[in-house]
Amino acid sequence: MDTTPRSLATEAVHAGREDLADLGLHAAPLDLSTTYPSRDVAAEAARLDEFAATGARLEGPPVYARLDNPTVARFEDALARLEGTDTAVAFASGMAALSAVLLLRASTGLRHVVAVRPLYGCSDHLLTSGLLGTEVTWTDPAGVADAIRPDTGLVMVETPANPTLAEVDLRALAHSCGSVPLLVDNTFATPVLQRPVEHGARLVMHSATKYLGGHGDVLGGVVACDEETARGLRQIRFATGGVLHPLAGYLLLRGLSTLPVRVRAQSATAAELVRRLADDPRVTRVHYPRLGGAMVAFEVAGDPREVTAAVRLITPAVSLGSVDTLIQHPASISHRIVDPGDRQAGGISERLLRMSVGLEDVEDLWNDLDQALNTADRQPARTPVPAAR
Ligand SMILES: *Cc1c(COP(=O)(O)O)cnc(C)c1O
């Protein structure tokens, strides 16, 4: 293979597809088989033994769709190239990806996790509930080194974080982790804006449902990491069954090709909306990462729920990273599952709105926001916005 270093934009359209020309193909093939013919039982048994012992990707033809799939493998190869890791392991959703990482660490007896708030609401819940047998200590980035115990198997952080867009200095944090692996949820930044392994992270996870897919029509998750960690994750994926569907793998590979242009265009629009919101008397506070990006959070003087009720072009909906603009009220929706006291500790105000900026024209978006903010200002609150505890 040609090893000339290539830029991210080039990798986005070519990684995972290098063999296509030799196959006489141009678009990646979609393989929906659940099983594959095999006449040489002894050889197949040896390959299964090899997977059980090592977790290495199978050489040769696939065996069964829960074990491996060639379309999904293309997406994994491409994402690993974009994140700058050895490899990547794809899962049915972002939460399935996080679950596999937690199970892998707990299976080595290291059940303690140190995590920095805020995290995505369900990630917070999965850790706080201890559903997978892990125990969490919540801290801020400065407290990580002190929170680490002999049985700590993982440090987890999200930056920019969902939904406040708070940023963490990854290099300093990775240093505080010592030999404990650092997992960074890179869903918001994407490898276009930030490659956490370059700052010392061991594992990078994505809810691929968001920017990687980019069109709001595919659910998926992925962990980009070193080959040794990936072997354990593949064994857990095979044992627990949280596989990415091949059609989702196909759509995610296709989504990656436009990731750099989408993120750059959406970020430019987001930066302009931030400029206008920051100057607006109806808005009390704007959160926008120094890193940039297409996620914007802002606090309003009026009832935030009236803003989401009044938007017309923008869709009031959970999720993010799609080609169209979405807005939601984290305290009511995405972070509802987090205890109100913990939400407040994580900086998630009751007046906060989170907006995922799409590819629409900036003036059309601003017109919609402007009329929605006016409506919210005129409207007496239907029910009072709960005071933060
Ligand atoms: C959505 C999201 C998740 C969960 O991903 P799913 O694909 O919905 O399971 C995890 N982390 C972040 C930052 C998210 O936005």
C-alpha cells in the first residue's frame, strides 16, 4: 500500500476503500449475510480457536455476522485512520460501545472508574447506577490524580462536554492518569477538530449516530484504540452481541466521506450564530468551545421550553450532528435521567438550551431563532422554570 501521509480530507474519502479498485468496484459493497459457507470444518474450528484465544480479527472469509462483517470492518478501518489509532471496534450504538469498554475493564478486576462531569446523560446514568458492576468516583479534571485508586481501570471524560461544551485540557489530564487508560468521548469534536490520542488518550469513543453518520438516519458507536485493547473489545462484542448492523456500517462509512466538509461548514455557521447570540439581550449566557465546532449552548432570560416550542425551521429534538439544525432543553430531555443536584453540579442550568447547528443558511437559522426568542420573551411561562437547587 502507498504509505505517503495523507490529510484528513483525503483519508475521509479513501480510507477503508483501498482494495475496491482491485475488486473492480467503486462504491463499498454492502454484505448483509448472517452466515457464510465453510466446507473445511477443521480449518474453521482452528480459526474460531484463534479468535477465542486472541480476539484478533479473523483472517480469510467471514464466519458469522456477530463475529465479523466486511462492510463494518471498512468503517472501522476508516475511523481508525481518522483518529490516528491502530484500529477501531464498532458497536450497535454509542452506549453499546461504552458498555463494552466498561465490561472489558471490569473483567480484569479493575472495577473503579474515575469520571469528570458533565457527561452525556446516559453515560452518567450507566456509571452512577453501577449497572455493569463498576463503581464511579466523580471529580473535576484537577481531582483526577487523587481519585485514582489501585483498582481504578479507567478515567473517562467528554470534551467538549455534552451539553455545557465545557473543555478539558487533555494533555494535562492524560498526565494525571498515569498508567490508567484515559477514555475520551470525542462525539462532539470529531477527529476533524480534535484527535485525543495525540494528547495521550488510550481510547476514543464516538456515538457514531451523531456527526460520523451525519444524516440522522443511523445508530452506531465505535471505539478507536490500540490493537491489544481492540482484541478484548472484539471478544466482548462477540460474547454480548452489541454488533453494528452492516447497513449502518455502510452508511457510517459513507458519512465519513463528508465529515470534514460538514463539520467545517456547520462550525462556521455556529460561530456566526454565537456572535449574534452573545450580543442579544434575550440571551443571558452563551457557551461555545475554544476548539470551535457546530454545537452551541445558551441560556435565555425567558422560558427555554417556549423557545423549543416556537422554532419552525429548527427541529425541537434530542440528538445532534445531523445536516439539519436541532435544539433541545437538556434539563427536560437529554440530561433528564441525571439527578437535578448532579445536573447543577455539572453546570447544567435549567435555562440552558443546546443547539446542534446544521447546514442551513445562517440567515434563515437566525430568523427562526430570533422569532422563537421573541415568542419566549412575550409568553408568560406556562409553568415556572424550576429554580436550581
Ligand atoms: C448520543 C451520545 C452518546 C450515546 O450514543 P448512542 O449512539 O445514542 O447510544 C454518548 N456520548 C455522547 C457525547 C452522545 O452525544
